[in-house]
Amino acid sequence: MRLVNVSYNIDIEFAENRTEIISIEGPDIYTEFIQELISQLDGEAGNFVLSEKNDTLKMDKKVEFISNPFGVDFNEKRIISKAYNVLRDSAEGLDELREKINSSIVNILDEVILRSPYDNFVYNLDLDWNTLFKLYEVKVQFEEGKLVDKLIQYIKMLAELLGIKVVFLLNMSTFLTKYELQELCKSAQYEKVNLVLLEQRELELTDVKNRSHIIDCDRCLIIK
């Protein structure tokens, strides 16, 4: 998998078990870089090109950008919808039990309507699995603890449920220790997710394989 942006001379050939670090020294270039990345993830045109085996991939389908690690939501619509699909697959062979539950609920509703002064109520007679999950507010629970653990679990779900291949993380060195950053990188590598750390200054990680791309104030690119 390859990520290219000619505006910044970025040409990243992702490699297994390697984290990419992009350090941008000029605040104006840093802001410009992030704005362009966000706009493309929102479906707009831009200079970022993600490809695999000569096929261009949709950025908004394969790339995630995390700017606020405290705001990641395990139960956002796109994730919980995929999670419900997994649960529905796990419910194979339990349809008879679901139909019994549905029959009981229909009987209760019939009785309630019968007792009411109105007889023109209608309702859906079929209680499918997704309706049942929503009815009981089935959701992902994460025990609050270390921020790095939350990010590890979130990236794991992005990869497994949504097929995300590349995750950009903004200024993580501000929130995580170097040890935690390295643990995060190792976890992403295990999940086969290509991690890109976006930083405003050069970042050195010694315990994980990484490559550093430094864009200076003159837009010159240095690769280490």
C-alpha cells in the first residue's frame, strides 16, 4: 500500500511492522496538510492518493484521522452497525427463540390495545435481530482507564469492523508517553494497520521500527 502527496513530496510505501512519522515544522504548512487530509476524508478532491497494487483506494473508506483521542466513540453509527452484523451472525440457530420472544411481545401489545379506548393502532409484527439490539440498547462498553488502552481497542475495531488500513494520529506525543506510543504502534502493527503519527516536531521512537519524514519550513523533505 502506498500513500502519495506531490504537494509535500510525500511518497510512503507502507511496510509491515513499520510506523510512519510525519513531522511538519512550519505551523502554516502543518495546518494546510491537516486541512487537506480532512477534506479528502470528507469526500472532497485533494492531492492525497492511496493505492494498492496499482488500484486507487477511496480515502474515506480506508483511512481514519484521529485528532482528539478523548473523543473516540466506540458506539458511533458506522461502528455499531457493523457490530450488529457480527452479533446477527452469532445468533445463527436462535431464530426459534427470537420468534417466541416476538410472539410474547405481540400478545402483550394486543392486550394493551384491547384495553385502550382506541382500536386503530398498528405495529410491526416482525422483531428482527437489529430491532432487538436497538430495543435493548446493545452497545460497546469500554472501561475507562489509560488513554492508550482506549486507542488500542478503538483502532482494533476500526480494522476488524470497518476495514480501515491507515490511521493518522495527530500530536499523540502530547498525550502519551514514549512507552505508550510504542505500545500503540506495536498493537497497530499486530492488527495490520498502517499507523502515521503527525507531529509538529521530530519524534524518536527507539523500541519499534519506524521511518521519519520531516517537512521543514521551506517544504524540503528529509527522510530518516
